[in-house]
Amino acid sequence: MYVYSMENSKTEKQLIFEKIAVAVAFSPRIEAILAQARELQKTIGSRLIFIHIGEHSLQQEQYLTHLLHRFELDSPQNKIIWDKGEPVEAILDICQREQVDLLVAGALEKESILKYVMGSVARKLIRKVKCSMLMLTEPSIKPNGFKNLVVEGTDHPKTENTMSVAISLAKAYKANVVNIIQESDPSKLAIIRSDELLEHEVDKHKDEIQKEEDEKLEEILRCSDCGDLQLIIKRIEGKPGYVISQFARVNSADLLVLNSPDRKMNILDRVFPHDIEHALADLPCNLLIVNPKQDEEDTLIQ
């Protein structure tokens, strides 16, 4: 573990979510979801779109209008979209049509095995959505913001964008600490050992790989405007996705920030988990999946 000094950091334009969509369901948690949306708007300055898929009655319209007024969300810059159809596909279509940067939805921390495999609406969305997505596990009528963030710092083309978004959010929310976790996959070490290297050669090669990853991460941080944030960088060995989720749980994080998956996931990914599935199976806290814009993602993964 080490604490990164930001004395020599450069300044770049802060990344924000300009347009945020909020999936609204008439559930007992609707007020808490709207309170979180209000906090996001006040903190980031985003435009909000409230999406409801399903029945649209006069009573529901009046109730939602009342709630938006109560939470000071009835600004002309915000709007409501009512639609029908299969919830996941309808929300995905709206997000794409409205060029949404961030989709916000509520989610249970843990679902039953059957419901998890079949997929709840929120989890289905996070596997398919092309914009970033924030899953709120415990939305509060009186939000306290995101003060303790855990961020993926793995060696990946998407990490720089993810880190920039996480740092921007942490600064906006005046976070106390940002833990950046580098996960060391034991399977990579097994591949190194299988190359008929001597034990001391394996250790040397491992150190070289870790040094290269550290240098890449430090370069990302040098190019970010981190201000007075306290950044703590840790390397943890274990299954990617699992160890960072456990770290977030043990350290009582209120936001876990991960790269978006590189490909579409299906039911086999939930039986043989993709990295992100470890977090989705048992959410340790609020989860933000950072998805680059489509043209940026195409460039990153080439």
C-alpha cells in the first residue's frame, strides 16, 4: 500500500455526466431514489431525465409531479419520459435516443439464485447499457454523498477514463479517501511459471510486470487533477472482481467504481463469472460502472 502524492499533478478538464437518466418505479424507494437524483444534480450540475416504463395513469402522473416538486426537481431543464414495453429494452432505447451519459437505478444488494440467474431489471441493464450506470443499493431520503470510494486500478485501456470519472466525482463530493485497487490475477503467475523459468526468474518477471503496471497507473494519476484528494493505492492478489468487491465491503465503501466489461455478457458469464459478475452477485455498496462513449470505447479496445 502507498499514498500517492499529487504535488506534481497536471490539470485537465473535469469530466462530468452532462445528462443523467433516472429509472423510476412506483416502489417504496421512489422518494429515496429522487432524493439521490437531486443530490447528483446539485453536486454535478447535470440535466435529469426521469424514465418510467409501464402504466401511465393520471394518478401516477400527479404523484410523480408532486414528488418532483417536493425534491425541487421540476426544473424546465429536467423532463419525464413515459413509455411502455419490455422495461430493459425500452430504457436502453431511451438512453441511446436521448444520448444519456449516466443511468441511475435502484438495486437490491443480494438477490435469490433464481432471480440472479434470470436477472433483475437493474442487473440486466448494467450488462447491456452503453452509457455509464450507477446502481444504488441503499438510496436514502437524506443522502450523505460518496465519501469513501474504491476504484479499479487494473492495467486496462479503459482504466484512465474510469479513473478520471472517479476522481471527478470524488472531488465534487469532497470525498475523504479514494482507494485504488490493483488486482493481481494468480492465473497470470501460473502462466509465467509454466514458461519453464527458474524460481528466481519467475519472481524477477513478476516484479517487472508489477513495476510496469505501477508506472502506468502513476502516469494516469499525474495527468489527472486530483486536488487535495487522499489517494491510497493497494495491490491485492486474487480473482479480479472478487477481491475488489470484498475490499469495498470490508472497508465500508459507499461507492465501488469499475470499468465496463469489454463484451456483451450472457447467462454463461453468470455461471462462469466475468470479473464484474462478482460485484453484481452480491453488491458490497453502490456500484458505478464507467462506460466510455461508443466511439471512445472502439478506440480503446482496438
